[in-house]
Amino acid sequence: MKLLITGATGLVGSAIMSLCSQKNIFTHYLTTSKSKVKKTTKAQGFYWNPKTKEVDINCLRGIDAIINLAGASISKRWTTAYRNTIIESRVQSINLLYKLLSENEHEVKFVVSASAIGIYPSSFTEVYTETNTASNTSFLGTVVQLWEQEVDTLSNLGLSVCKLRLGIVLSSNGGALEKMTQPIGMGFGAALGNGKQGQSWIHINDLSRLFLHVIEKNLQGTYNAVASEVITNKELTKAISKQLHKPIWLPNIPAFLLKIILGKMASLVVESQRVSNAKILKTGFIFEYDSLEKALVECLG
């Protein structure tokens, strides 16, 4: 098996690249930075620019499957301009992949793309499965809907397509967990909003394995990429503080204050998505980190 990965230099992409190296899976990767175009015994980089529709067609040589992770970070402040960047970076990347695959000979049979559980409406009681048809009307929900619609167009080329809806990714190398641990580590940790919002998560190692799992099993359609244990924001805050040996003494930060500070980005921390992973479990995937405590010990221990 030979893979082409977009967004390979990000948090998730780097972890997948590392796993592929361990498994002796040779990878090609696309990067918008020419300085990151390198070749090793396990991987080779190629330049692309989704904005200008520029891409090195040699990236397709010998490729069996594509992992799409391309998209601007959602953790930067959502100004009007940056909201456009978040959407365009995802849509334009898929558009360029479609153009690349439709206009050139290749051996690609499968595409798996990252998505997000933010597509589900905020609910403190509902447990969402992939069969849910209601969509979140927030900005993030709109982003994910547009993203998935573009990914689905790749099936028009005769390719098998899979979408993994990611929860909060826990990693020792940055990402959401680093942002959560910083205030707690300084003794200023507090639950956000009412603290009851459900937060579905996945350990970075399990997520990396999951991307390869869906390719190896040729799984098509949509799958939730989350661990079995769904926790609340308050429980997550307490679990991190326990691992860092830091007390939580501050009261919850009110939702209205978070909206003043973060603007529309506040939806990232006050909305609630309780998500089921039953569908992916039925395919035989086994989570190595299926409890929050075990995941945090690995990430923060």
C-alpha cells in the first residue's frame, strides 16, 4: 500500500506519517510550503497550492489511497476574513484533488477525509450516530457540511470515499489538550459554561490507527472517530487537573463571558456533542485508549 496525505505536517498528519513509517508504508505528502518538500527512505513531499490550483502530478505515482487532512486551523480567532479562509481551505483542497484525479491517470481507489463531530447539533441529552440527519446551524456546523459535500463529489470519479468525524484530539504534542492544560497548570483552571456540555474525544494514536483501518477494510461512508467514553467539560477539566496535580478552585466561566471574549469561537467550548462510536466498533476496530484516564496518563504523564 502506498498513500498520499494532504495536511501531513499538522498534528494528525504528523502522527499518521509516523505510524506509516513504523509500518513501512511509503507515503507521498502534499504541502503548501516548498521548504517542506523533502524525500526520505519512507516519504516524499510534493508542492501544491489549492488557491492557485497548482499541484505536482507526480504525487499520484503509485498511490493506492489518499488521506485528506487539509484545512486551516479553527483555533484562530474567527474574523470575517478568517472564517472565509477556514471554508475555502477545505473546499479548495478537495476541488484541486478532484481536478488532479479527473485529469490524470492514476491507480487511486480510495479516499478517506477528516471531518468533525461539529456537524451535529448541540444537545445535552442526545447521543448522535452517523444516521442523524439534523445539522448544526452554527458556523462550524456549516463548515463541516460544506466540507463533507465536497468530499462526496470524489465518489463521482469511481472512488470509494470515507469520512471520519473527529472529536477532540488528545495529544502530547499540542492541539486542544495543550490549550486546556495551560490555565490548569498555572492554577487558573475552570470549567466552561455550565460544564455539563458533552465532549467526545479520541487519542491521537487511536486516530492514526483508525485512518489506516478504514483504508485496509475499505470502509465507505461516514464514521464517528471518537472513544467510547463521553465526558462533560467539568469532568474533563477535573481529570486534567488531577493528572497535573493542580486544584480547581475557580468557579465556572459563564457562557456569556466566553462569548464576549471569544466571539463566535465560543461555540467550540460551550456546545455539547455526545457522539457514539458503535458503528466503527462493529468493523473490528479496537481502541487502545478508550478511557479518558488512560489517555491523559499517556499524554500528560
